[in-house]
Amino acid sequence: MRILLLTHYYAPEFGAPQRRWSALVARFLAAGHRVTVAAPVPHYPIGRPTREQRRAHRVGSVETGQHGETVLRTAYLPHRSDIGSRSADHLVTAADSLRRLRCRFSRPGTRPDVIIATAPAIPTLMVGRTLATFWGVPLVVEMRDAWPDLVTHVGPVGALPAEAAHAPQPGLARRSLRWAVALAKGQVHEQVTAWQSGAHAVVTTTDRFADVLEERGVTEVDVVRNGTDLATVTPQRDHLPDDHPELRCLYLGNMGRSQGLDTVVRAAAQLHREGVDLRVRLVGHGVEAPALAALARELDAPVEVLPRIPHIEVGAQYRWADTVVVSLRDWAPFKWTVPSKLYEMLATGRHITALLDGEAADVVRAADAGHVLPPQDVAALTDLWRELAAHRSRAGVRASGRAWVADNADDDVLARRYLEILGGVLRR
């Protein structure tokens, strides 16, 4: 097959979408297929390229990727962390991708057999739909996580968040703006659903979100989980009894509003006041990192907030930890979401402290990989870590997590499943 992948996030950037597609593309090429990737000049996560990236990648350049794929670099817009400037960046890339791809594949004999357009950059779906229609080739839409639900989740129109229930009520202008935003968000849902319904297949990363899309009228929905490469994840061993006296708790990943990591800081502070010996590391990047560090100082919590590290250093963090944390807020779309980092955690065998609900919680239970707690429940987390600190064997390594990944989320398994979907689309 000649496969065209449209994505806003691609190597040499590092993140969940980039890791997923690097793993899949490598296996597509190994199976004898040809892959062209249209992606902007690398500028994630800071919103602009580094000096090295500017030298190595130019807008409009055609590169050979790490695995032998062809990568067409498209334009981007430098942006901040807010959703407005990020969305503008997505639009600029989409417009430039459409222009450059129509030029590159102007001759019919050179065009792809199938197009994959992947969210969360919603305009990418529009580009995929336009090109598929113009060239008469099938389109596969990939919805990473519950997009756009995670962005547009506001509850009932005009509703206030619980923490603002006793705040002064907004004036007429602010209420009017809230209604206008809610209406716009509803239109985003409708447009994305239309693009999904017009695709030859829709791929999601969780079963529950697939069910949600089917309820919305999307018929051809398949599931290809996020995953990990077992060959590159070292299984961990139990610490020796006298290795360290404290309970070591590790969080690796994004520190945004979605994770609700203030729960972790507050639980650590409470246990510190009780005299429980523990240390917590939060390692990564995100808009909430400065606030979490400030909260830890304010509460005198035994919490380190450390910057993002290269992936080659992640193994040392897993070796340090007794339990690893995965956390999402108590928001409805997160019931349909599984954090991609969870699969790597399972593969290490480390005990997992899971502040989760929905499908992600089901995965931890099915793998017998740790303890599942209600999201944002400080008291439940405090109770669990108090128990683990007193009885360290309860945080022992569990081989069952790695076994679950081998059966359900290994990259080799996922790539074969994806190729089956693409082959089925072409046959239809």
C-alpha cells in the first residue's frame, strides 16, 4: 500500500502521538508498504522549533525519516500554551498541507492508496476529507483519545464548576459569552462527527470511545490501542528490604489541568504531617508544573517537581520508584480515555497507583497491576499510601501487567491490527 499520514505531531518530537506513529510507521515499512507523512516543522512542546530543529528542518523540505518514510515538512505558527494560539497553529499547518500535498501528488499515478488523518489537530481531519474526495481514495480518521470532547467538555450550557458555586454570579455580558462559546463548541462536535461519518473507517484508541462514536451514528469504528514496545521496556525488580526507608511515589508525564495532580501534593502533605516517611517525584512538563511546585512549598509537602527528561532516562526513574502514579480528573470524557503512558507502566511491572475511572481503571484491574482509586480523592490516596508505607510488600512488582500488555498493547500486535484495517478499507 501507498499510505499518506496526516499528523500535526511527528518525530523527532517526543510525545504520545509521536511515539505511536513512529512505532506503527516502522512496522508498516517493515511489512513492505510505502509511507509518506505530512507534518509541520518540529515545534512541540514549546510552540517553536529549537535552534537545532530550525537548522535540520525547513518548511517545504522533503526528508527521509528514521525508518525510511518520506516526510513532507509543512508550515507552522509559533504559539503559546493556550488553546487559541494552538488552534491557530493547527489551521496554518492544515492550509499549507493541503496546498503542498495537492502539488506533490498532482499526477494520478503517484497518489496514495489510502489517507490516514489523525486528531487531536481537528483541521487535519478537514484536510484528509478534502484530499480523499479530490483524489477519490479512501480516508481513515484516527481519533486519539476523546477528541474534541476533552477540549469542549463544559457540562450543561451555562453551568458553573463546583468550586465556583458560591462565587459572585457573572454579569450579562459574561453569561452571553459563555453561551456563545458553548454554541461554538457544539458546532465543533457536529462538524467532527460529519467528518467521521464520511470516512471509510474511524480508528479510536479505546473501546468506550468507540461506543460513544457509534451512538453518534458513526458506523465503521475500529479500536487500535496506544501501546508500547516490550522489547525496549525493562521489567523492574522488587527493591531489597533495606534499600530505602521511605515510600517512593513517581509521576511521569504531562502536568496539565487534565491530570489533577494537586491531589497527589495534598495527600503527600497530609502523610508528611502524620510522620509517614515518603517522597514524591513529579517529572514532566505542563502548564500546571509551576503551580504544583508552589503548592508543595506552601504545604511543606515532600514533593519534587522536576522538568521533562529524555526517554533514555525514564528507566532510572522506574528503578527509583516503589509505585507509579497515573491520574486523570473526574471529567466525563476521561471515562473513555486511557493515558498512553499507562501501557509503559504496565510493562515495567511496577505497582500502579491509579486515580482513574472508566476504561483506564478497567485496564489496571484487568492487569491486576495495582490499586484503583476514585479520581481527585485525597482521602483515598492518603489511606492507600499510608498502607503501602507500612506494608511495602503490597507495592511489589507484578508480572501480570507485562503479560497483559503482551496480549493487548504490544506495538507488533497493534501494527498488524492497523494494517488489517487498512487492507479491509481498500478491499471494500
